[in-house]
Amino acid sequence: MTAVPGGRVTLTDRRTRTAWEVEVAPYLLGSVPVTREWYARVTGERPAGGGEGRLPVASVSWGDAVRFCDALSVREGLTPAYRRHEGDGAEWDVRADGYRLPTEAEWEHACRAGTAGPRYGPLDEVAWYRGNSGGRPHPVGGRAANPWGLRDMLGNVWEWCWDVYDAEVYGAYRVLRGGGWFDEHWSCRASVRRRSHPAFRVDDVGFRVARSAPAEPGGGAATD
């Protein structure tokens, strides 16, 4: 886990041509995406697909990622961040000290790491994408880190975030960020937003975990 400082990030959406600013408090974020090995050790489930354990876990739904976060929290003696509903819904207890998915504002803030361009470095140096991946994912951590020490924020696998994409138009669809090994260069940018149903599983979608800084008294719960 890497300590990420707080700050302000501007999110944009090309579909609606809107932009909005979000204040982000300090938090912890996985230095790399969750691996196949780690996922299997925590859940006791063999992840779909093949390959060695340092590959990013993929073919996991948003619901699978939420369940992993809670299982990891219990394993480490922390308070689970989520209260799960039937199906793929969940509530986030913002007072909990357990593992969770990053919000998309946290994700973009961490990806940019204080940089202002579409990427935190030259694409071929920081990401596995269609132009250099050979049509497959690669072990995590093999590309250059961003200025805050985070790797694979772009490319390799898309990453689930906590947020609902646009409830009025897409219902329960959740946000994906970062681009993947199969994507062209234009999808591997800090600002790109993608969406999918929380039960969706495909071989270029994974996730990384976050943890909140100690909560102030009087926190509450965030509901999807």
C-alpha cells in the first residue's frame, strides 16, 4: 500500500461534456493491482483464466472485488468497509478501517500524482497496452512507476472503482478506469472513464484496493 496525499482533482466526462471538482482526503492505495496469487490466497477461489500468480487478477466483477475487500479486512482484523445486499449492491461504511475500492476521484488523483498531462509518463514506459502487450496481460509492477510510486495505473487491466457511473442513464453500472492490455493508446489516459454492469466479468478488468485514513468522529455510510 502507498500513502496518497489529499488534494483536489477535476473529473471530466466526454459523453456529457461536463467537468466537476472533488476534494480528496489522504488515503492508502495498492501500489499495484490485486494479483491472481493474492486473490486466491484471500478468497480460497482459483481465479478464472490462466497464468502465473503475479499477473493481475481479471475476469472479476465489481461484486467479486467488494467481496475480496471484505474478506481481506476480516483476515487482517479490520472492520469491513461494506455491507453487501442481495445481488451486487453494497453500502460503504465510511467509518470502517478495512479495505475498499477507491472512488474514481481517488483513482484519478493517484494516477496523475501531481502531473498535468494525459499520462504520468511516456506510454510505452508506464503501461501495457495493445501497442506493446503482445495481446496478453503482464505481471504487475513491470512498467515504470508514477511520481508517487504507483505502478500499472494505466494499462494491463481496467480497474473497478466504487462509483456508480450515471444512475439516471445506466442504472447500477459502475466506473472502470485506466485502460487495459487490449486497448489502443487513447484509452490509456488518466481522464478516461468506462462503465459496466457490476456483475460483468472479462479478461481485461481487475482492481486494486484502498483504505481510508482514520475517520473523524460522526462519519456515516455511503449507499449506492
